[in-house]
Amino acid sequence: MKLKKLDLDQHFVFKTQPAGGIDTRNELYLNMGDHYMTTIHIFDIPEEFSDFWLTGITEIPGVTTTVDTVNNTKADFVDNIAEAITELTVQLDHAKNIADSDEIQNEIDPLRSLSLALRKDGEVIRQTYIRVYCYAATRDQLERKVNEVVKQIRKMSFKASVFLGEGMEEYQAMFLPAGEQRYLKNAREGIPLSGEVLGLSFAHNQTSLNDPFGSYFGYTQTGGTVYWDQFLVDKQRTYYNLFLSGDLGSGKSTQLKKIIWERAIRSDLVRIFDRSGEFRDTVHALGGKVVSLDGRDGTISLLQVYPSVTVGDSNEVDPVGSYKAHLKDLSVKYRLFNHDASGQEAQYFATQCDGLYRQLGLLGDSIGLTQKPFITERDANDYPTLSQLIDFVDQKRQNRTDDMEKKLLDHIYVTLNNLRKTYGELFDVHSTLPDYDGELVVSYDLSALADSYPEEVQDLQIYNALISSYNVCMKQGRIEKKAFDDGERSLEDIHHFLLVVDECHTLLNTNKAYVADLFVRIMSEDRKAFGAICLATQRLERMFPSGDNAQDRDTVSAINALRQIYTLCQYKIVLKHDATTIGTEKNPRILRQLLGDILSPSEFLQIPKFDKGEAMFLLGSEKLHMHFQVTKQELAIFKGGA
């Protein structure tokens, strides 16, 4: 066997190697320092096979069972079978009685079928090695255990034994592919089995996920482990956004905290928008910062321009694109506070803001391209306040003679003046809230805001904070992108960012569908900066309306943007949902509409019956029916619902 020189992680080897070494001097067992081990090798199998005929072996408790197979390309099984059939035919001709004749014929028939399958149907013969590894603390316990297991195996018509003096080779076989086991000193030949027989042996539909740098999240319905790395890149998984949905009590918050925890302990940047304050304990356990958005910890300017857009796939800030995105955001902010405003009025408001920026000299001849510092690079106090904007609008409306423009300006003036009078402490300000770019984990606690302010103020403040925190995330992302492009950091060493919006249906819904454009922009851009957004909700119906009753073009466009958000999520975790969210094949509701091409009818029927933490986990083209698992220690930190 040709050996390859490998780069070994010596620390990992040191931590996982048998602490007491291995003593191979005894021919019956290996002494592992703190326990004894031996290998029971199955060398013959039953003559007749039923469905799952090997399950009895693979389910023996308290042992480790391995089943290794490899194609034997050297042996000519067709000729060997032909010779065997010829010999049996001779024996058949000389059979002494009918009983002998029937017995020989029963041997010939399956051989003929196998020969035909090998020649015509592409059947293959695989050498199969079946080993059962037994462990015990003492030699006496090991001997008793081996005797019990061997008796159990023989009752199932298998033949098995411990091969004396081959303990080390049998132990090494646990870590070697079947094709390389022939190079061991004992050079054992496997049991030749056809693919059909192997297929019947035990459940081969095992599902699992084993990302190279994944964290343990749970197990699949077939018992496979789930080691998931949200930021893995391969041919199928090319972006990182996540959508998590489930009814109340389905385990949604616990799984969300688990995801946050796993990213934070990797030193990734995490920003959380917490509606109810339930993430406080988790954030504090991670040494993070909990920030209230009711103004006590600082304020965020409505009119500050952030460098949110980059040039193509590069890490270079695009000031023109960032400014245009800001103007678009301003029209959304206006509609968040004034739900009755038309799209035209909101757009005209953004136009007035643009006029104010120009009047204050914050823009050059071509939106800041010829004047530095760019408008995206100014100090917080350089940007205008709400009062300055109101004065600007008031002056414009007094000088306007066009009735249409004057009417729009009057509406804008009244709206802004009301915002200043009632909530000036939040919005008639420069930004004083730190960006916390030195903090890995920051949670924006919205509970105090919800207690003191109406929904439109909450939405406006959340939208402001979302843009501000996304700017911090993109700042880190641009640094990481440059380090990666310059070859200073490998993909495995990149620091990612995760932006988490819990109860996202309160902001992304039918009545505020115009907000979707910001999320579409973030979800389209974050991949370039090694980041992701995670959206969580228990109200899919509010987020994804059918659109059948939509009348105006803006609403239809916004509804399409809401649906686009779902398609921009590489990962989708579907926890328990009520049957009314799913519907039927003839009358599909929102979940079936979104996932009708991915989940089967039987899988949809299972979702309302899910236990807490049970989910369908969709990874692009793959899907796993799994159970999220958390430890008692994690539950103590997460403090989820009952």
C-alpha cells in the first residue's frame, strides 16, 4: 500500500488517541489502558435472506458494528458461477433420489439467476466484511460479553468468531476502507455478496449531514447525525441566508438561540433584533451587549447615509449606489410612519431630502463622486436633523404655486411636524448610538420600545437600526473580503456575520410589503461580505399573501418581493405548523404553495404532527427530516418557553 504524507493536526491526535496506549500481546483481546477490546468477525451468513436480514446484527446494543464493502474486480464471478453450475448439474444427473435432486436444484436456480444478473443487468459482487467490536472494563466482563454476543449472532444463523492473534489488524480495519483492508497482515477475504442481497441487508436510506466544520445540531429520522456549517460553500450551497418558521411552542426560539450560540463561539459577528427580550440571557452568557432602542442607549438619525452598497463583487464602497439606496430607504421610512401615504408622496419626500443634502453641500456635482469626503463618509453631526428638513420643506411649500406639488409638500410638512412634536427625542437627532463594531454579539432589545411607542414608531426605529447594524456588518465583511482576496486569510478562517430578525412578520407583511426591498437588497449583497440574514416567524400567512386580491402595481410588486425573500434563503427550517397553514393538494395554503415542489404529500401530512424541535431542514436541493437537540446546559442558558 502506497502511503501518503499527511498534514496532521497533532493537538487533535493528542486529544483523541487512546490515553493509555494499546497493548497487543494477548491473542484474544487488546488492552487499551482503561478498558479491554476484542473483535468478533462474522465469516458466514444465512443461506436464505429476508428483508433487513442484517438488522439484527447492526442493532446489537453496547457494541460497535461495522459493515464494509468493496467491488472485487479481480475475481471472474461469471466463470466461477458457470463452473459451479456445471458441477451441480453433474451432481443432479447422479442424484440418488428426489430429495437430493430437489436440494441440488435449489442451489442451481439462484446461481443461474445471479449469473444472468451479472451478465445482463449490471449486477456486481461485493466483498463484505462484518465486524462486531466489544468493549469492557475488565477481562472477565469482556469474556462474558463476547460469549453473549456470539450466542446472539449464532441464533440468527450467522457464524462468527474472534480471530486469535489478529486483534490489532481487526482494530485497524475499523478505520480503513474495505479496499485497503486487504493490505493488512491478516489479509482476510470478505464474504462475496451481490448488490441485491446487500440492498436487503439493512436500511440504506440513512440520512445525515456532516459538514467538515459543522457544529452538532441534532439527528435525522434515520438516526444520522447533523453537523451543520451555515457558511459552507460547495457546488450546491452558494449563499447563507436562513428562514426559520414554526408555530408557538414548536421550538423555534430555542433553535434560533442555538444557531446564534454556534456562530458567536466561532467569533462571528452577530446582530439580533429581539421583539420580546427573550435573547437577553443568551447574549449575556456570550459576553455580548443588549441595547435598548427606546433612546436611553443612544439615537439613530433618519438622515444619515451609510456605505451599504459595493461595486460589483468587490469590497469597494459604491457611494453612488449607497446614496441611491438611501433615498429609496427614505421613502420606505416615510411610509412606515405614515401608512396612508401613497408611493408618489413617499417618493416626493425622498426628493426633498435630496434637495436638502445638496443645499447643505453634502453632495458634489455627481452625487459625491467629485467631492470628498463622500456623503457616505461624513461624521454623524454633518448630516441634517429632522428640524432642518422640516424648515426646508416649509420654505419650499411656501414658494410653490403648483397645486399638486403644494399639496404633497403640505402633507409631508404635517407628517414630519407631527413626528417631531410627538417623538422628537427619537428622530430629531444626530446619531449618538454607538455602532458597537468592537462587540461580537449585540442584541437590539425592542421590548421597551413596544411598551412605550405605537407600532409605526417601532417599525421606523427598527428599520433605522437595521440599516445601521447592517452597515457595521458590511464594514467587517469588506475587511474579510480584502483579506481573502489578498490571500491573507483562507475561507475556513474568515469571520462571518449573522443578522437575526425574530418575529419578522411584524415588519415583513402585507401592509408593509414595501419594506421587502431592503431585505432583498441585504440578502443579495451579504454573500459578497461572507454574511447572512436569518429571518424567523410563526406567522407565514401574514408574510406571504396570495396576491389574488392585489389591485395596484406597487402591491403586486411588493408581494413578489416578499416571495423573493423566501427564495433567497439557502436554508429553510420548517418546524411544526398547523394544518391550516398547509392546506390540501386541491386547496393548497401558504406552506404548500412555497414548498410544493420540494416536499412530498406525505411529508406535508407529517408537519402538523411534529414534536417540539422536530423539523424539515431544507438545504437547497437536499432535505432532512430531523430533530434539533440541545443539552440541559444549553437549555439553562437559552431559557426557552415551556
